[in-house]
Amino acid sequence: MRKPIIAGNWKMNKTIGETQAFFNAFTDALTQRFSNKPETMKQAGFPELILSPSYISLYTLVNQAKSWTTLQIAIAAQNMSAYSHGAYTGEVSALMLQDIGVNTVILGHSERRQYFNESDDAVAEKTLFAFEQGIVPIVCVGETLEERESGNTDQVVIRQINAVLSAVAAKADLNHPDKLCNLVIAYEPVWAIGTGKVCDAAEANRVCALIRSQFDSGVAERLRILYGGSVKASNADELFAQPDIDGALVGGASLEADSFIAIVSAAFQQEPVVA
Ligand code: PEP
């Protein structure tokens, strides 16, 4: 069984104070929700939880998460430099992230591709570097509305995945199923992000299966592929029932504890124990 992942991408939202307040509300609500059976959260089917605040809040949130011992909540960066150190004004390195306890990074989000001109090669380079440093990359791929309407969804997604795969394949020490299976892919159709227009669950599953098929079987069966794009409580059940969708990357609905917990609960195979 692939352990589901529910990751919240806060984008450029929340100050440090708001981050702290969210974490307190989130963990209180989780405790409340599973209070009859706190060990539920330790079960294999309970999703792995990831929160991704701005760089400014990372350190605070890592420490807050460390002090909540009920469940491990991983803290991810929303981007990372492809370079190890040096004259790259405004950039943050893998070493700096690891130094504060951040071991997961979202790479190639469509907003980075769209507004900051990140190419497939740049995303591949960052993914390779993350792997080399032992940071788990969550690589986002997905087509724009124009690409979907012109029938190019599959071609675009395969191109984005192959850029990453060929960069990794060139490094013999990384190109091993036990390493590659740590990669996480998020299929995020660009037209569904922040628009309220969720991709039809069967179609999202079809594209996730297509992504899985690009990997050798030893990796494919273990690789976690998330769906992202207007996920909320009302559509989460249908999405998570799909065999090739292993969780979600959530934007808007991750900003409030209640809406995020509703998605976490939907990803959990068992009925949550209500207090
Ligand atoms: C995202 O930012 O990755 C995302 C999926 O956003 P939203 O859930 O708001 O569509």
C-alpha cells in the first residue's frame, strides 16, 4: 500500500504569527477529531502530512512541528536553488533548508514555471540537486487550459516528467528504484489551480496512471502521485478513491485548519473516529 500524502502549499500567504496560529488550530482540531483513538494517526493508512509555508516561516514551523509529538508533520519549502552556494542573490540553498530541518521541497509549481520562467530543464536540475542532497522533491507537472484544449495534455505531462527522468538517469547512483521511489509527483492541471474547477476524477486518474507508466515497474508501484487543483472536502472522496491518486497537493483549502482537516480525513481509508 502506498501511504497517502496530503500537502498544504500556502504560497505567499501567512505571516509567522499566522503560521503559528494555524499550527495550533490544526493540531488542536486533529487531536479533537481523533481524540477517542489518538493511535489512529499512527496507522499505515493515515496520510503523511506536509505543510509548506513561506521561507520566512519555515524555521518557526519546523520547531513547532517538532514539539508536537503526536504525529510527525513534515515541513516543506516551496522552492530551492539549483546551486549549492555562492553569488545567487535572493536564492535559498538545499544546505540552508536542511540546516533548519527542512527535508522536502516543492519544485516546478506552475506558478514558478509561469511567473518565474522556470523551464523543464531548470526544474529537472533542481530535482536532481535535491536528490543528491537527500531532500525529497515534490515535482509538479500539468498542462495549461490551452494545452488541454488543443489535445496536448499527455504530451506536455510526459515531456515534463521525462525532463526529470533523464536528468536523474544520467546519475548512476541516483538511478536506482530504492532512491527514485522517494520522488513525489503532483499532477496539477494549471487550469484547475485556484480556479474552483476541479479536474474530473477519472480523468485526473488517467493522467496520474500515464505519469506512473513513465517509470520502471520497481519505481512505479511505490511512487506517490498526488493530484492538485481546487481540492476541497466536497471533491476529495472521489479523487482519493481513484487507484492512481495517492493524495493531494492543496492550495486554498490548506489555509484554514477545518477545510484542511476535512481533506486529511477523506484521505484516511478508515472512517475517522469522531469525538
Ligand atoms: C496549488 O497551489 O498547488 C493548488 C493546487 O492550489 P488550489 O488547491 O488552490 O487549486
